[in-house]
Amino acid sequence: MAATTTTKPKRIAGDERRELIALAAGRLFATHGYAGTRMEDVAAAAHVTKPMVYRHFDSKKDLYLALLDRHEEDLPGFFEGVDLTDSSRSADSLVRAILEVWLDYVRANSHAWAMLFRDNSGDDEIQASRLRVSLSA
């Protein structure tokens, strides 16, 4: 009879696990909103335990705010591909280029779009953060 060996699952580094939790949470917040997302759901979607989620984020609000902060860091750079100083471009061409870049960002970051412009948590701190981030665009 041959001996069977079991392979232990690969241990994920803390930063990588935090990123997996954040990605799962972003999708859930975008789909179900702040109020409709539970930390249990985040844990299940990230394939971790609920205590592991709380090891990386103190609360659901902390997790949501961390995601908004990340979006704030990403947004200012999305116009980098558009030369706003090119005087040879028509206004229509410039607006079209800006819209294309914006729509590319929204397609690539649909969860960010939903969190910023569709979700209404009712929490004053979250609303202030959403406003700050959306104005940074």
C-alpha cells in the first residue's frame, strides 16, 4: 500500500491577504452597497475567516474607507494620457479623449465607480470621504 502525502495549502503573506480581502470587499460593496455587505460575506469571498478580515481591518467602515482612500490615490493619474495643453486639438476631440480615458477607468474599476457614485451609506464620515474622493477626479 502506497503512502499518501498531503500538501499543505500555500501560506499567503499578510500584504497579499490584505489585498485579496480588499478586492473581494470592493466587489461586494459595489454589488450590494455598504449596508448590504457583511464582514462574513467579505471573508467568504476572500476565502479567509472572519477573524482574519478583522486582523487586517478594524471594522467594515475602516475597510470601506481604506478602499475609498485607494481610489483617491488612483483617480488623479487617469488623465495622464491626455494632453490638455495641446492647442491644436479641437474642443470636441479633447472632450472625446477625456471621456474615453474616464470610461476606460470606469470599465477597469467598476467597483470604484459604484462605491463613489451609486452607494449611499448614510454614514457622515463615509459620505464626506466619498465626496472628497469624487472631487479629486
